[in-house]
Amino acid sequence: MRLWPMECLKSVVIGLGMLFAASAQAEVYRWVDESGKVHFSDRAPDQGAVEKIDLPQAEEPAPSRDLSDFERLQRQKKLVKMLEEERLAKEAQQAQLAREAEEHAQYCTRFKNRLGYIDQYTHFYDEKEDGTREYMSEDQADAYRARLKQQYKEECGEA
């Protein structure tokens, strides 16, 4: 892993900090224009009465503790390991969802194939515990067909 982008970023942050520190030390001027409006600026106007305002010095933040190369490397390794674990977990979840989608597609294909034959059958029955068959009437068979078609529509989303 290359570290030079971090060094560039560090240089930019330090440069911006110095720029803001320099602007914090700038002088501030106060004046009132001819219409009585009060103005504040870091530049004094060319004419008119100007008052220089002394601002209190800004407190410098406590210096941040620089990390040693070893500590930085340890943190980077920990972050890489965490991101790798997250990636693997996400891939496993996606694979599981793909398996479930494939199983559902196979189920719907088998169900649709069986529905193709259901209108050809004239006799439907329920098998009782003792092994005898109880045949459905035509109205019961029609209701059974309609129930199966509705179930397919709900579970597989097709008509």
C-alpha cells in the first residue's frame, strides 16, 4: 500500500492551517460611512475615520499526537481487515439471496408445469388415512383448480 497520498494530504492540511492562522492574525478595521452604516473589514477604507480593532489572540489547539509509522501501519491493517470481513459477509449474503432466488424460480417452474396439466384432469381425490379415496365433485374440482392457480399467482407473480 502506498503512503504518499497520506503525505500529500498531510502537507495540504498543514498548509491550510498556516493560511488560516495567518488570516486570524490579520488586522480588523471599523468605520462608519456617510449614511451612518457601520462596516468591519480587514482593509481600511481610503478616506474617513477608521478605528483599528485589537482582537484577542486565538488559542492554538493542543498539538495532535503524531502516530509512529508502526502505529499507523497497525491501524491501516486493522481497517483493511475490518473492510475485508464486511466485504466477505456482504458477498455471502448476496450468494445466499441468489441461491434462494434460484430455488424459488425452480419451484415456480415446477408449479407452472403442473398447472399446465391440471385442466386436463377430470377427477381429483383426497386420500384418507385408511387409504381410501374420496373423489371431488366437479364444483369442488373447479374450486381446487382455481385455488391452485391463485396460489401460483401469489407465490410466483404470474397468471
